[in-house]
Amino acid sequence: MLQSPPPGARPGSFLTITFCLACRSLMPRTLDSQITVEKTPSYFVTKEAPRRIFNMSRDTKLIVVVRNPVTRAISDYTQTLSKKPDIPTFEGLTFRNRSLGLVDTSWNAIRIGMYAVHLESWLQYFPLSQIHFVSGEKLITDPAGEMGKVQDFLGIKRVITDKHFYFNKTKGFPCLKKSESSGLPRCLGKSKGRTHVQIDPEVIEQLRDFYRPYNIKFYETVGQDFRWE
Ligand SMILES: Nc1ncnc2c1ncn2[C@@H]1O[C@H](COP(=O)(O)OS(=O)(=O)O)[C@@H](OP(=O)(O)O)[C@H]1O
């Protein structure tokens, strides 16, 4: 639930993110001054999600964080590998036939990065003006700038600004100067921003070639160049 703080509210008391299914009855009740936010990474690539969310509320605003799909696939694999060390190599999972350059689009780590394909399903229900894309790269280099655009998209005052972030050299990422709960500095957890598995540069090149047409289509559709080349 994201709420514009009522006058006199405690600073920092306005942001709570609730996880639940896209089901109105499970959503917290809100005041007119509040916005309910539901965050589930898999929605963007779930076939039934656009129709279900549209049927729940056609005015829903959608926010999608996207990053270079090649980096995204390696990040995804790194995360899975940390939980299941016995899985095949990245190369083994990426290709149906490596010498022919045939990429396995049924592997989720690959499929999710085909943003243009997934976006098509959403555009059958929602106009582009109701969808905001956050650059995953800029979220790291300029978190306040990206958060500013999110707040504008939501039509709320820019409350989160530069003042809220600092760059943590040890973590190598921006962190919050003050957490909402403790008031102490807070970075994201260990599972965010971990060192990626080393991948053969040739495989990376093949994946860049694979994603190029999808990326171009995506830039054209959203009218924004994410510069993933
Ligand atoms: N401030 C800050 N701190 C740490 N990490 C940051 C931050 N901003 C963005 N990122 C990037 O977020 C990536 C992890 O997000 P995920 O999409 O995997 O999260 S989630 O599973 O959807 O919750 C994570 O990906 P990896 O680097 O591959 O771990 C980060 O690159």
C-alpha cells in the first residue's frame, strides 16, 4: 500500500508494500489518499495476468523494471545456482543447439527477457500510458531519478529524492540512508547484487544477437531506448 502521508503524519510512515494475489478481496482497504501496490515479478510473463488484472480494475497502473535481458538471464541463473548447485551449465541450458545458435526459448531465464513478446499480451488490455518501465540499470546509477519518474507516473508528490540514498562502496550499490523500520542505513539483502557466474564471451555475444530484434521491437513499442547494446 503506497499512501500519500496525511498532514502531520510521521515521516517515513507512508510506504508499505504488500504481497498477495491479484485479488481485490485480499487487498488492504485504503483511504482516498492511498494507493495500493502489489508486487509480483512473475506477473509480467504470466499469460493470464493482464486479463485478470484488467477484470479486477481497468484503471490499474503497471510498473515494470527491465534490465538488459542478457544480464537478466545470467542473474537469474546465478540465483538458481545458489539454491541448486547441481543444475547444468548456463551454456547447456541456453542452447537447443549451440553450433547452430539455436536458443532454448522455453528456458525461463531466456524467455523472461523477451520483453516485446510479453508486452504484447498487456497491450491487449492496457494502454501504454498505464504502463511505466523502470530502467534496471538507471535504478542502480540514479535511483532517485528513476524513483522520481515512478512518483510522477503515479501522480504523487516527489517524496523520495536524492536525500534518501547513498552509495555503499562495500555493497557496490545504492542503499537507503534510513530504513523505515529502524531509522538506520539499509541495503538490499545478500541475494541482491551478487557476483555473477562467469560466462564465455562468445555465448554472451550469441545471446546479444538473439535478443537484438526483441529489444528493438520493445524500444519501438514503448518509445524508449534502454541502450542494451
Ligand atoms: N540498490 C540495489 N541494491 C542491490 N541490488 C540492486 C539495487 N538496485 C538494483 N539492484 C538489482 O536488483 C537485482 C535483484 O533484483 P531481482 O529482480 O532479482 O529481485 S526479485 O527477485 O525480483 O525480488 C540485482 O541483480 P543481481 O546484481 O543480478 O543480483 C541488482 O543488480
